[in-house]
Amino acid sequence: MIRGREVVELHWPSLLVLAACSGIAAANWVAISLLATACFVLVGLALVTASDGLARLVLTAAVLAVLGLGWGSLRMEALARSSLLAEVGEVGRAELTTVAPARTTEYAIRVLADVRSFRSERLRERVLVVLPLGRSPPRGALLEATVRVAEPRASERSGFDERSWLARQGVRVVLQASSWREVGRRGGLAGFGDRLRERVVRAVARGTDGVRRGIVLGVVLGEDEGLPRDVRDDFRASGLYHLLAVSGQNVAFLATGVYLLGWLIRLPRRCRELAVLGVIVAYVLAVGWQPSVVRAGVAGGLAALAWLAARPRDRWHFLAVGALVLVVWMPTSILEPGFQLSFAAVASIFVAVPRLGRKLEGYPLPRPLADALAVAVACGLVTSPIVLAHFGEAPLYTVVANVVAFPAAPLVLGFGLLAAAVDPVSPSAAAALAALAGWAATWLDLVAREVAALPRARIGAATAAALAAACVVAWLAVRVLRRCGRGPRLAAGLTVGALGVVGAVAWVSDPPAHTWQPPAGLRVTFLDVGQGDAVLLETRRARVLVDQGPPESDAARQLIELGVRSLSALVLTHPQRDHVGGAADVLRRLEVGHVLDPGLAATGPERGEALHAAKERGVPVSIVRTGVAFEAGGLTLRVLWPADAGAPTEDPNANAVVLAASFGETDVLLPADAESDVTGRLPLGAYEVLKVAHHGSADPGLSKELRRVRPRVAVISCGRDNDYGHPHPDTLAALDETAGLATYRTDRDGRIVVESDGRRLTVRTER
């Protein structure tokens, strides 16, 4: 057992660096003036010179902590300053440099950028830029844009406080761009990193596509922007999401590979170390400023320099210096989950993994498997409380998932980087290597998907606390029994019993959320997909999904959360992103019996992707138009429109599928985006439930149509604060003036569920 004095003697450089880090981190809550800092430091230095031994070390640490607090206070003050805050509400021309990969949301493209000028006034300030949907600018692009200056949003219903999150990044304003154009790329070291990143992306794209490409880029570059939300959720639920954020593991694999390659080609040791150092620097530049990669890059670089100088290496010192580099520039880094998870995981590897490794030595496990198990257990136990604190739930099967996925991660990284290295010489070889990385990524995707589908894949704080308490009780029982001389079998039995009791109690008190509960009659669920449509029709023996919302709404995940694993049919009403953007994911994630499509002459990429996914999965596709009717599990569906394919240049809304669903005496009208200029020509009768066409847009003929249809329930599917102004005030007025009509909106009410026993209706909302 190493005592406190020995720890100080062995690791005093690390302790001094940590003292400075602590002072800087404290600036998040406490500020100190420059004058006060100078006074404290002068007094501290005088005391340091008058002392010796341990007292001198403690006083030196205190001086460094005060210096850190002073510096942190200056940085926090600088981060709080904003020249653009005085321009809120103003519109002008801006020059920007994007500093991170763009992320596409439901309504816009969002990217962090540095402002170079606004209204011809030179300045430099970090901002969040919101661009219209369409092409995304690459990292490092120089943009000219017409922008409106706005303040970030405060806390939303979901609990996410964008204003506080951006403030921790040093961002005080949001620039909403109405138009933009790319005029160049940044240069220098940052530009060199951008070009390296683009080379990796280009090489990976030669041999992969879709989800496999997104996973490879996630592992290699920490870029998960190209992954569908359901895939990202699977990685989170399984405890594998850290693989999509570049970590010290990547740097370790990279450094080891470069060093071994240098050894194989007989390079001198000094050359090998210089090569490792150069590759680490290049990799950090390509990936960008992320806590895990900066920490790992600093540690790897210092290790290489120490080897070159033939000096002893202290891993705790390297870890401390990595933290110092991050907090010196951004004191708020310590509040970020990525920072906390990264450093907690590495500390657990330093402290717990050797002990766990010794415990596993007596078991018949191969050494690589034992090492992977020790790392997974140590990191899982240490990071779970942090994950719970930030996100309210933690992955339960993270140890199993990480052990099973472990062999594939270095293959994805190695083949992906090799593809980028050989791409300038042989694009065909790069494509082959990227394909190998893609196959390894397929294994990661499979593990994440299967583990995420297990019951209780994610647990809340209460269940986690109960399991932790059971583990502590079992551990104490084992200790007591061993001291009393009782056998290990009894101890093992008590451990299993304690865990079993806690698990049973948790299971009964909180039943699985992903079990499908069949309706008594008909259930119509209007999914909350934002600015789009997705309607699930269910009976005890059938499930039909009419439209699938935009990709960002993750309709597939919503269905899985409802316990729906298969669909009798999937209807593509018309080829627009907000209606069929999520169809491909649904087809890949769920078992689908049939795809119904109007086969319009006007088409779109999302429809094409959905039909491609149907072909991949062997799902038959049928063209449905006016007059087609079919039954599924007591549910009768009739297609009222369109009559033909229409023209390629025709608005798809005018030829969207208008569907009537009947169950007993309950009828539901689903017109998609076909407004009264279309439905007014159809032989409509009375319908108890009406989905208001086109998200509640202005429709002059709606009042007349409501008198014909006489609905009792009307539902508007639209997104909160959408850019189209839906639902339109005239539409809401027409609905309000209809006697006996109850109107619901997904932007206000969330998911809306209408149930019928064939005669009576009940409605509930779910958030």
C-alpha cells in the first residue's frame, strides 16, 4: 500500500499541475481580480522561499492554484464578452469561418463558426450559425452570409438549455443566415488539419456508404453527423457511444501501429519516436478540438518526447498536463460530459484495471479477453454515475457490449486510416481497405443494435442505485463470510441472490417499456415527428404506418419504444422529405410486410432510398391509386386519391395518397398534404377522425370540407416553432368554429393517441 507521503514523492509534478487545473476550474464559480491574484501570489512566493520539504510543496501548489484562479477569471471574463450582443435583431453581411462539422436538424443546418467581420467591421468571435436546409459547408470553410443576430434559446420543454450550453463553448449569439456562399478555405495548421480530414472522408467514401460509412467516420474522426438518430441511440443504449467519439484508445492504437511499422522496416528508435509524435499531431489536427483527443494527444506527445529524451514517463503527469491544456483555454470544459467521462475513464484504467487484471488471472480466460473485460468493467463502473447525472439514464449492458465489440474497433480505425494513407497512390487499394473497415463497422452496428434491443438496456437513477446497493451488500457479505471461514460457494450464492432480488423488484416496479400492448379495437397514433406526418394504425392483428416523418424525427425509434417490431404495411403517401424521410430507417429496423406507394412521376431522394431499402430487405412494393382497397386484421383501407401518376413537374402534394381507414363504425380520413382543392372533388362522407391536411396550412376550402366530413376529432401534425407558420390562423379559426370538434396538435400536445372499440372514441396525449 502506497502511503500519502510516497504518493507526493512519486507524483509531485502531477499534483502541482492538478493544483493549477483546480484553480482554473474554480473560476466557473469564483472570480478574483488581477490585483488580488498578484498580492496572493507574492505572499505565497515569500512563504515558499522560507519553507522546505512538504510545506514548500503544499505552498507551491497553493500559489499555482491562485494563479490558475486568476487566469481562469480572466478567461471567463473574455468568454462572456460579445461585440455582437449589442447587434441582436440587426441584419447584415458577415464573413465567417466554420470551425466544426455541420449538424443537420429538423429545420436547419447548425455549425459553430468564428466571425471575421459583421457589416464590414472587423472582429473575432465564436458564434453558432443557423443555415437553411440544403448543402452543408465543410469544416474550415470561409463563408459570406446575410445574417440576423439573435440570442440563443433558453431552456426548452425537453430540459435542454441551449443558452447555457453555448455559453460553455464561449458562444453568446446565434447568427441566422438567410443566404450564404463559400468563398474559400482557411489556411495554416488548422487548414492543414481540414485537408487531412477531407482526405480521410474521401478515402472512406470509396469503399463504404450509409450507416457503415458513418460508423467508420465516427470511430476514425469522431464524426457522428452522418449517422441516423436511431443508430446513435443504439450506440448510447448499448454503452458503445464512446467509440464514435475519438478517445485515447484511438491515439494508443495509432501510436502502437506506427511504432510497430517503423520497427518492421528497421527504422532507428529515434526515427520511430519522431514518426509517432508527428502522426499524433497530424491526427489531433484532423480530428479537431475534443477533450478526449486533446488529452490523449498531449499524453502521447509527451510520452514520445520523454522517450526521445530518455526521461522516465509518468502517466499521471501526462494526464494532468492534458487537462491543463484544455482548461487553460476553456475553463468551462470541466463542466462538459465529454471532459468528465474522458478523464474519469482514463483514471479508472490507471487505478482499477491492474487490480481487476490480477483478480482475473486465476480464471481460464485468454489474456486479451481478460484485459478487455477489466477495462470494460472499470470504465463502466466509473463513468455510469457521470452518465446518470447528465442524461438521467445509463446503459446496463455496457460491459458485455464493449467486450464483444472490442476486437472490431482497432480494425475500423486501422483500415480507415490506412485507406486515407494509400488513397493518393492507389484509389482502388484505398477502396478495398475502406471496405474492410466497413465490414468491421458492421459488427459494431450489430452489437449496438442487439444490445440496445435487450430489456432494460438503459436504466434510471433509482434502479442503478438499487443495483449498486445490492453489489455493496453482496461484497460486504463475501468479506464477512471469508473472515468467518465460510466457503466461497455460499458467498457466491448470496451475491447472486442479492442481485436477483434487486433485479426482480426493479422489473416488477418498472415493467419493460418496449413491450407492445395490443389495442382492444382500433388505435390511431399520431407520432410527434415535428414538421411532418407519421400515423400508426393498429388493431390486434395488424399495424400500418402511413408516412414516416423526416429523418431527424426517428420514427423507427419511436415505434420500437412503443414495442412495435413489425408492420403489416408501410404507406408512402408522396415523395417529400417530411413524409417519407424516415421510411428507409423503418424498413431497415423493423419487419415490414408490404410497401404501398402511389408511383408518382414526381419523385425524390428519400423515396428512392426507401424503395432501395425495401429491395434490400426483400419487401414487396405495390402501386396504389384510386379504387384500391385492402383489409388487414379487421382494418379496411381505401385509397381515394391519386387517380394516376401525374406529371414529373407537378406538385407532389396535389397527388398525395388520400387514405380512408375504417374499423367498425369508426372512420379515419388521412389526406397527407392534399388540401381541399383535391379532397373537395372526392366523394367524402362522414369521418370521426380527421388528420388536417398539410400540417394545418392555409386552406380556403377547409370550412366547407368540415361541414361535409363532420369530424369529432381533428389532429394537426406540425413542428414546434416551425418556419412555415403552421398551423395557419385561418385554419385554426375554421376548426374552432366547428361545433363538437376537439382539435389536437403534435407541436403542443406531443404524441396523440385515438382509440376506438368500433363505436366510441377516447383521446389521450403523451409527451
